[in-house]
Amino acid sequence: MSRPDKVIPGLVLLSFLTIFQLSFQQLDRNEGAQLARQYCGSCHLMPAPESLPSPIWQLNILPAMGSYLGIRYMGYDPYYKLKPAEVALLKEEHIFPEKPVIDEKTWQKIVAYYVENSPAQSPLDSTRRYRSQPLSLFRAQPVALGKTTGSLVTAVAYDSLRRELWVAEPDKLYRWNSKKGLTHNYDLPGTIVDVSFRPDNRLFTEIGTLLPSETAIGSVFSFTGDSLKAVLTNSHRPVCSLLVDLNNDGTDELITANYGHRTGSLSLYTRHGSPGDLSETVLLKQPGAIKVYAKDMNNDGRKDIVALFAQNDEAIYIFYQTDNLQFTARKVLQFEPQYGTSDFILLDYNNDGIDDIAVVHGDNADYSYCLKPFHGLRLLLGTKDHQYKEAFFYPLYGATRLQADDFDQDGDIDFAVSAFFPELTYLASESFVFLENTNASRFSFTTHTLGMATPVKSLTLEKADIDHDGDQDLILGQFGYSPVAVPPALQQQWNTVPYKLVVLINQHRP
């Protein structure tokens, strides 16, 4: 039998070694976090390692992340499959350093920080299977728009003046009226992704290429009568455009969100001389500009610009007009890059006269495809000095588009959200979710899902009084292509649906 005086020193030594090891691990973690904050956080918010599974960090994100530091990790080539002109542009812009900007030891500490402090997998939140009720406020009405099967709707917009819906697919444009049905069917070159209306014309934004690219072949067109006229050409994957008189001089300026890919911009175009002579002012040179509002945000009589940027920055900016078409940018919201910010709206949720922001996160097609518990709808209440604080979060895998209105006309704001990347095993019906507000001050909502034999799959979500009965209906455009793997039987259903729209007719009765 061992003597106690020999056992106790051994236990003390073991405890000391354990504490030393834990302390050393904590020092390693702290150093890794500091390095990640220094190098990764210099381009965007530093992502938390526990937000994604370790295999995704190791195999997908860290190789891509390293390329921005001049590191070719695990053989990742940022120029793979790019055209020579795209490679030349990226090198000219110095997007990817030719030589490492940090040493190998520092890089490995960053790698270890993310791989060692992240979970093995991202499990399904099974409680979501039982949280929704059938959608009763709306009646689903599929709309065919012709005899072809399958659908790739890229834009849906309602012209309230003419009471007709405009719907775009690659190389196609449709006009539809709830009474007359399909009234026009145009063959158009390119892919329209945004339509806005003026009393005298329509403005079309043509992206150039849906797939990620550095090629600047997008355009903005005006459509008057039945004729197209180019307003802007050689734009880098534009996705949203506004014609608005920002300085109240009687002449409209053009704001374009050039989403791009590795490069891009939010740009302002002013007219000089002839109508087609435009001068560009880049308000912010970076990729990801996806949605824009023009509104006087500080009540100084000048219209400002509010813009959402995705693509790593994941931020909302207000560009305050300080003088005649002179702007100062302020970042008022930012999220981590893995959030995949997709859409936002300005609204006054609590009727205090101050703009609030609702935003959805759910893009899931890049380097980190997995179930993300932080995807969903966020409502952030604003203050007079444009500070925003999160008041409500509704988790929803793959949330993509958002609408807000008093759809049931009971005096508070409801939300409609579509999800292009829902979980497809148990939660496919959550490709569309309606959040009925039951207690506005407590942020209590009852959720409803759309029960259809084939789950809706949409990149677009529009609201409009389609049937002219005084309440807001909803329109979803079916988009069958999926950039990620889906169950083959479901993909076959999407490929062969006989309709292009799902119109949700509001059944509210006073």
C-alpha cells in the first residue's frame, strides 16, 4: 500500500500539470482570437469559430480566407476557372496578394483557432418541425404564364398605375393581369433581376450573368411603350437600380447597386450634356451592393441613400447627402460574413416616427453550406440618431426575401419571408413563412407555412393588391435551379412545375 505522504505530492503535481495545460490552451485560444481579429477582422466582422462546423472551416472557408492574405492553403487557387480578363482585373485591383502578408506560423495559429474551437457538425433544430400552423389568411393560386414547364423567375414587380404584374426569366419578360391573365410575352436578351416603375416609363436592371463573375456586361434599360433604350451599359452585375431626383433640381439621378463578385460598387450616375452622357461617382467601392432606398433619413430636406451590402461586409450604410450630391457614408449595422444577408426593409414597426430595419439572413450557396441557426429574420428598432438594436429574431434556415405590412388589417405589422435554402428533409414547407403579429409590443407572432404538394422555391417576393379588394396579396416567383445538392425527386418536381408564379390571395374579410 502506498504511503499518503508519497501519494499527495503526486496528486499535486498532476493537478499542477492539468492547470498548466488548460492555461496553455487558453493562451493559445486567446492568441488565435487576437490574430483572427487582427487579420480576418480587418476586412469584415471577425467570424466566431463556433458558428460553423470545423470541416467547413478546414476545407472551405480557411482556404478562401487565406487567399486574401496571400496564402495558398490546401491548394486553393482563387483564379481557378476564371477567364484571363477576370484574372487580369483581380490582379490589377490587388485583391489577392502575390506573396503572403503573414508568416506560416501566424497562419497556422489562425487555422488552429477556428478548427479547434468549432463544433463537428451543425445539427437540425428539431423543435422547428412543430412550430407552424397552416396558412389560412391566403389562398394559393398558381399562375402558368404560358405552356412551358419549369420556371426560372428572376424578377417580379407590380405596376400599380396599370394594375399589372411584370415577371422576368432569362431572355423572357411577361405582363400579367389578374382579370385578363397573360397580356404580353416578350423575348429579351439577358436576365432582368429588378424592375421599377415611373408614370412615364419602367426601369429594368439586367445583371449580365447570374453566375459569379468579374465580367462587367450588365445593363440598365428604360422601357417606354414597347421599346427598350439603354441607360447604362458595362455594369458589373447590377441587381438594383433607382431613378430619383436626389437634389430636387428637376433631373433624376441613377443609383445602381453593382453587386459584382470579388469587386463591385454602389454608384451614382448624373447626367451631363446629352441625355445619354452619364458621369459616375462611386459611393462605395466594394462588392455585394444588393438593395437601395432613397429617403431623407435625418430630416434636413435632402434625400439620403440607404444601402445593403452582402458578400462578406454584410452591412447597411446610410449615405447622408451633406451638400449638392455630396455624400458621407456611415455604417449603421454589420453582421458576420457567414450570415449571408439577403434583403432588408425600412419600416416604422412601433409607430414612433423613427425608421426601424427588418433584415433577413440566409444566403447559403458559397463556402459554408450547412444548417445555420443564426439564419432568419431580425427586427432592429431605431433611435433618432440611427442606432439600431435587435428587438426580435425569428430563426429560419435560408431566409432570402422579406415583406412587411398589416396583411390582416388588425393594426400591427406582419412579416412574410421566403427561404431559398430551407432545410429540405423536415422543413421544406418553410420555404415560405408568414408571421402573424399577435402582440406587437411583446414581439409575439404566430407562424404559418404554405402547404403545397411541391414546396415553393423562390428568389422573389412581392406584395400588391392583385385583386383590387383593398388588402395586400403576395407573389412568389418559382425558380427551379438549385446551386446546392437537393433530393433528386424534389429537384425533378421543381424542374417540371407547370406554373411560374404562386400568387397568395389575401382572404381577409372586414
